[in-house]
Amino acid sequence: MDAQALRARLTSRNLYPPSIAAPAGSDDARGLAEGPLVPAAVLVPFVLGPACGVLLTKRTAHLSNHAGQVSFPGGRIDAADASPEAAALREAQEEIGLDPARVDLIGRLGDYVTGTGYCITPVLGLLPVGVGLDGLDLVPSPAEVEAVFLLPLAVLLDPEAPRRRRMEYRGRWREFWVWPHPEHYIWGATAGILVQLASLLRGE
């Protein structure tokens, strides 16, 4: 699948346009969060070109929330943010130095509710063809990001790649997705959003 075919696949499906709110739909966190949900947004950056894949980050170990976890660039939607798209682009620029002008926004995936009380809007963006991570001139924030890496397209297209795991959390068993990677443990909200993206790429 070349870059042109990928773009066509990602833009031809029924993504949620920026003007329409997507329904909350995580399968592992309902009933865990207490109180009103905090609006958040993440950028799901898809790198086109010979080395296709989704850009992910590993958070630094000293952060107070989700330390050391794999995530998309993103965070809370601030009052000054005009939209989830604006928040996702702002956070990506702050966290990894990604120039917003290089991101082609094409829609949203379904919202993801977490057990920690966030309602995350995943904003899907395409990055330039053929440049790869080095060509994006990323500058990760040392205070927030330990590493930036790609989850390859081949892994996303493999329906057997994501696996379900179970753990006890707050007195109940929680189920969640885990994606394979030789260096990083990809689970939780990030893994759930990747399952949505993979389904879109496979035309399901």
C-alpha cells in the first residue's frame, strides 16, 4: 500500500468531521472515572512515505501522570484552544516540536474515555510524504518526552497484532489492548485508539 493509497483509505472512510462531536466509546474504563470528565485531545500523526507508520512518544519517567507510558502528543483542552484540533496541534508543538503547518488534518476518530477521568478526542493528521522522522526536524521536550518512534504500518494492518490483557484495578477486572513493539509497552488509551485506526486502515 503506497502513500497515495493510504491517503485515500484514511480520507474515504466515515471519520468524524471537526464540527461533529464523536461519541465516547472506550471498552475498558466505563464506571471507573469519578466526577465530570476532563476534555483532552491527542494528535494521531500518520507518517506517509516509504517508512509508513504512526508517530508515538514515550513520556519521561518523572512526570506526575502516566510517567513512562507510550502516548500520542496531546493533553488537556485549554480554555484558549478554539477546538480539539487546536489543542492537539499546540500540544504536539510543545511536546515534540512538530510544526502545525506540516500537519494535514483529516478528521477525528471516536472519543476515548479513560479510567483516570479524561475524555480524549483523537485528531487524525497526515505528515509529509517521504520525509520520515528525521525529515520532520522534531525537537522533543526533555521535560516531557523521552523518545519518539514509529509503530509501522505492517503492524497496524495485522489483525492478530493487538492482544487483550486483563488486570485488577480498583476492585474490578479491567480489560485493555496491548500492541507489540520490541522496545515499548503500548497499552491503555493509546492502544485503544490504535485499534480504531487499524480498523479504519483495514477497511473494516
